[in-house]
Amino acid sequence: MRIMGLDLGTRTIGVAVSDETGLIARGVETIRRHGLEKDMARLHELVEQEGCTSLVLGYPRNMNGSVGERARASEEFAAVLREQFPAMEVTLWDERLSTVAAEKVLIEADLQRKKRRKIIDMMAAVVILQNYLDSLRR
């Protein structure tokens, strides 16, 4: 049972996958967005390649819990994922501060700003997925 975590951005989609035990998330890649059709084609490739059975999509609520423009974009993307992957469960997961947490990890790892920019979305997907996996164990 592998779960794929996604961090949706306007220009990229960060992708992470759990291990087979569902305990640990690892980064896979950052997809450069080139239109919905190409984005979905790449996601289909990754789901098949990694053997994923469900998807967790970051849901960027505002700090006060309200739903803003980015959260609505995630809701719309989740609807597309449900159409594209009808046999898979698609879960929206509160991702508040996931990018901040990912940035902190990368800074502590002493990565240069230019390198951080290239992988920040993938690392945010790792944070989102790891938080989700941890919640399943509680």
C-alpha cells in the first residue's frame, strides 16, 4: 500500500510517495506544469511506476481555517484527480505551514537558495504526506 502525496502549485506539483509500510514519505520529483493533460499523463506514469493506491493532496487553508483561492484550486484539482483515478481514494489534507516546514529543513541541511527553490515543492509534498501518515498511526 503506497500513498502518493501532492503539493499543488501554479507552476509545479511536488510529488512524494510513502514506503510500502506507510510509515515514511520520500520525495520523488517536482513536476513542471505544462497544462492539465500533460500533468495528468505524468501523474499516471508516477502512480503506475510507484504502485500507489491512494492520493493525498495538500489543502492550503488560510491560517484562520477559511478557504481561499488556493484551497479552491486544490478542490478543483482533487475533482480532476477523482475523475482520472476513479479506483483511488483522493484525500485533501490541511497543509498549513508545510512549505515553511520544508524550507526550514532545507535551510538546516545548508542547501543553497537556488537548490532549495528547485526542490521546495517536492519537500512540501513530503511534509504533507508524512503528516498524513503520522495521523493514520495515532
